[in-house]
Amino acid sequence: MQYNLAAWQGKKPAYCRPGFENKDFPLQEQDLNILLRAEEYQHPDSRPRLLARPEAEQRPTHSLTDLEHYRLQKDLNQTHKPGLRRNSTGEPRLCAATCWQWPHAMLHAALQRKQPFRLSHGDEWELALLPDEDNASGLSLLRLEQDKQRDPIDWLKSDHLLHLIADSTLLCGKGIRPWGSSDYLSELEQLASTLDMPLEDCARRYGRLRLRADKNSDEGWLFHPVLGFGRKR
């Protein structure tokens, strides 16, 4: 294969998603016979990714490997300032170097929200998984009402959104069993005892989680202590 689909269709940039080419870091070639040396693909391993060529030998506009090292160096150290575009403020961009350039950059997870590992869609709900002796499952799901992030915290009972997966559904094959501790209530009780906290207070503090929710659906989530939560469809 001499070109990827985007290059074959004449798109520019072509080697992105995946790839490190963009408008600020363009490639002058699209032919993979030029962009890759034979030793970089005939025996696939991590060496091209880990071992950069000497700077004098690098050709980031004519090599996928050199482009990756060049762009990572620029982005991680924030030495590259892209040209100003419409509605741009000209302020420095957030990048990996921001974590150590700004002492409190990680304090409120602003960087993670600005540059998430995976793009997610929909609303995000804050929930808490509490013990409930009156419930057959022994658990109760509470949801923090939107726009009420400050005291007094107002929780809305949302047990109809919690759908437990029975062990018999998952652990039905020979030799299939979870390893490690998977009993949420037992772990919660042990933590509450260690911290000398009431069980419910401990759950409200350490049993909190955030899940993506579809506001147009009331299906809720499937839950198993081993696998965690998954959206019910």
C-alpha cells in the first residue's frame, strides 16, 4: 500500500488520526515509500518510536518517524506557536509541559477535561453507590442534582437506573472467576472501620463516581462489582 485512504483521495493533511501531520506540521510527501524507510516497517517494533535520529539528519516534512519526534518535542515543550487564526487570542496552548510549567495545573482536572484521552458525548452525572438494607441488592444509587455542586448537597435516589448483573450470567464457565476482592460492600465496610467513619458517610465520600448519561434515555447502567458500570442499551 503506497498511500493511506486520505492521501489517495488527495486530502491534506492526510496522515492524521492516526498520525502527527496537521496544518502546522505538514508533510511535503504522501508516498509511503518516501515517508518510511524499509527498516521502519519490514520488522515492526518500537525502535522508530523510541530512538530519534540525530537532529541534523531529521527531515520532519519527509518522514513519518521524524515528524513524530519533531512534533512531540515541540508540543511537549511548548516551543511551537501556531499562526493566529480567526477568533484566536494568541494565548499559549495547553500541552503536556503545562503540567510542570503551572504548579497547580492538575489541581482541578482542568487539563484532563481540556484534552481528554477519549472524546465523550452526553452529560456527565455524579453518583454515589450506598449500602441499602431495604434493597434486595443491598445497594442504592444516588445522583447529585445538577447545578447543586455546593452545600447543602442534594442527592436524588435513582435506584431505577441501577441494573445489577447476576454472577450466574458472567461466571458460568469452568475456571471463570474473578481474582482479587470484588465485594463492594465488604470493602466499604472495611474502609469505614479503618477510618472510623459511619458506613453511609464513607460511601458518600469514597463511593462517588461520574458516568456519562443520555438525558433522552432512562435506561441507566448495568453494574457488576468485577466489571464496573456500563450503559444499558
